[in-house]
Amino acid sequence: MPIIGRLPNKVHRKLDDHRFGKRGNRQVLHLSVKPFMNRWLFEPEEIRIFGFSALEFGNFCILSIIEVLFMIEFSEIEDAVRSFDTIHPEKMKRYIHYRSFRNFVTHFDEIRDVQTQSFVLELLSDYVADVRKKKDQDFSAPQDWKHLAKAYLNPLSRIYGKKYGYSVAIPFLWVLIIGIIGDGILYVIQSLLAVQHVLFFTFGMLLYYCYTRFIKEPTGRVWGLKY
């Protein structure tokens, strides 16, 4: 069967990515045009469109449409999240974990798996709806900011932390508290073993704080409770 036409290299690469899975497991949606094409009088694999089978090209078109719909929905959600930057006083932003969610939408385009995209979009959309539902946007009550953290921040942080290298932003005061407590426990153990004490936890926490504060935070790859 002759090839119907030719496409630019960029489109060919996108088709190749879909065929061989280089852009993630797009097959998780289980979408296929084969049930419709099987009603024809020929096998879909017999037709070649731009060098690809009709089945491959059909799946590519469907997935491309889904991508466009995702981008339109995400654009609206991103605008809504960034609009929370106008919330005053500044303290209120901490209660809605604003900077964490701002960082989530900043790097959303790095998510290639369609199923993960859909899950993240759903969480972000529900988060925006919850914040907007409170007209005064006052989430200072513990049950309110904890609800946002449990329902939206925690599941998103697991995705972004595991797949995209996000780190937890820890306030400097908590860095000192954790370091002192850890070194206090270590001091007791080392005293019993007659080993020279080293401020291992304090130095370690300070190094982690500097790493997140001066390397990860400028790139927007941090998240945190009340951050």
C-alpha cells in the first residue's frame, strides 16, 4: 500500500515516541481506534499514513486531542493557583501551602504519563475549588490547613518527590530543633560507648537546609507544609 504523504521530522518523532513508549506509558488509557476500524473491509495495518499504520496514526490523533484538552484545563488551573499570590495578609498564603502548589504547576509540563497528568490535574482542580469555596480564604484553623495538606499536598508531594526530584522545605528553626534532638540522643549513646561525640545531626540538617534553600528553591523544586 503506498504511503499517502510525508510529515515534518518533529511529527515523525512524536509518532515514534508514541509507538515505542519514549514519552511514557500512554497506553494506560487503553484508547484505540481498532474497534472502529475493524468494521471496514480491510485490516487497519494494511493502510499506511505518513509512513505509519492507520492504527498507529489513529491512536496518535486521539492522544494528541487529549493532550490539547489537558493543556487547556491546566492553563486555567495554573492561572487560578497563581492568582492566590494576591491573598493578604502574607500569612494566609502559608495556610493554603501556596508556594508548594505554585511549584507543582510550574513543572507540570514535565509529567509525560497521561494517567499521572490526569490524576495531578484532578487534585489541583479540587484544591483550587476548595480554596475558592472559602470567600475569606482564611484557612488558619488547624482542621482547614490540615485538610488541604492531607487531601492535596501529601499525594502531590509523593508524585513530585519520587519522580521529579522535589525536596522538602524545612524552616530553619525546625532544622535546629531536629539537629539538637538528634545530637542529644547520639551524645547519650556515644557516652555509653565511650566514643568522642560529633554534632552529626546538626551538621547534616544544616547542610540539607543550605541545599534546599540555595539550590532547589531557586528552581522551584521544593514543597513543604505551610510553605
